[in-house]
Amino acid sequence: MTRTEHLADGVTLHLGDCREILPTLPRVDAIVTDPPYGIGFKYSGDYVDHGGERYRALIEPLRGLPIALLQYPVEMIREVVPVLGPPDDVLAWVYPSNTPGRNFRLWGIWGLKVDLSAVKQPARNPDSSKVKNLFVNSYTWWEQPQVKNVSEEKTDHPCQIPVSSVDRIIRLIGARSVIDPFTGSGTTGVAAVKLGCRFDGIEREPKYFDIAARRISDALARPDMFIAKPVPPARTERPVGLFDTKGR
Ligand SMILES: C[S@@+](CC[C@H](N)C(=O)[O-])C[C@H]1O[C@@H](n2cnc3c(N)ncnc32)[C@H](O)[C@@H]1O
């Protein structure tokens, strides 16, 4: 089953398999995504996430595209690097967790430039009178709790990530148009539209598609929040597919 929902000018959600839909979409600045990986994890619908071989086959079509991809450190090296090649940059999102090996995740960056001056954060030693109130360029790692059941932003998606983690990545890579082929609850879309980016999201489970549509619509509609108008889609004589290198 496939369905397309236009939420605003330049903001569209696609229900279906990203391997079929992604090649039909116009070229964008960046793919920003958190593909499914989770040791036999059961999502809604028929998708059982086995990691390994199935995961590698899912991300294979992303090779060669400008991409920021989230993964646990061991899996990043073991599963992602063999498929996408060595990343151009790596950033770490660190959070409290008692699970060994599961207390930080990496954002691997391919084909994009990270500008650490695009995000400021407080100096690491704020007690020093010299650096008090001093904000410095972003570090290559930062702390941000995971989304928990009690988190305000929590939805019914089992592996939702915080909007702020994706917001930071989009700022650091300076993207103005983003695709998330594994949209889940729409976190990338929420971060993207709040930053005024064009956004296309793909999700194959209707339940998560509906959650994403609601969240992104809320983010677009919230009058108490500054939401820049999405940048209108670039006009080309014909759509330039992501896999069409002629237009590059
Ligand atoms: C790790 S989750 C993404 C979670 C998301 N970052 C969030 O914060 O909600 C991965 C999502 O990819 C979806 N998915 C799995 N295979 C897919 C495919 N072939 N095409 C599109 N979506 C797919 C799953 O249903 C799941 O919702």
C-alpha cells in the first residue's frame, strides 16, 4: 500500500517502502535517518528487525548519497561502514543508560560538511570564572537523554529519538532540504520543519505514518513556536532523482 500526504508546501509524507519511493524523489541536501536496527525488535505490522544482513540490505540504496545516519557504535563500524564506506565525519550523542554499549550513539556523516560553529553550547567547565557564560562552538559529542515513556514528546513508536538530537544534526550540516526514508514517528520531519527545511518522509507502517503526519502537522501549526516557512521546492525541468548523477 502506498499513499502520499502533503502537509505543507515542500513537506510531504509517503506511506510505503523507501526502496521503491526514494529513487522517485527529487534531489535534496541530505538524507537524515535512523534506520531500523534492534536485535529481533518487533515493530508494528510485519516488520521484525533482525539487524545484520537485512539491515545492510536496507541501507545499501543509500550508498553515495549525502547522508547523516544514526547507529550504535559497534553496529556503525560492523554493519554501516562496510556498506556506506568510511564516514567523512562522526558525531556522538551520549545519554544515561545502564545497558553496556548502549549509552551513546553515533551520527555518521557521508558527503556532507559539518560546521561546528553552527551550534553553540556552554563551555565544559562552567565553574571557571574565566569561561562562565561562555558559549563555544559545538563539540563533536553532546549529552541528551533518550525519549522515555514519561517524556513529553513520547508517542507510540517504540524507538523514538529526541527532536533535539536531529535538530542539532540538521543545523551542523546546514541542510535546507531533507529526506528521512525511515521516518518512524516523524522526529526528523518535526526538526526539519521547525528549521524551515523542505522535508520528505517515508514510512512503511500505517500506524507510524499516521503518528508522523500528526506530529509534523502539529509542528507546522503550533502558533507558539517559530516555524520558518519551508523553502519552496527547487524548480527543475524534470525531477532529478536521487540516483540520477547527471543533474549533479
Ligand atoms: C528506528 S525507526 C525510526 C524512528 C524515528 N527516528 C523516530 O524518532 O520515530 C525505523 C522505522 O523505519 C520503518 N521502516 C522499516 N523498513 C522500512 C522500509 N523498507 N521503508 C520505509 N520504512 C521502513 C519502521 O517501520 C520504523 O518505523
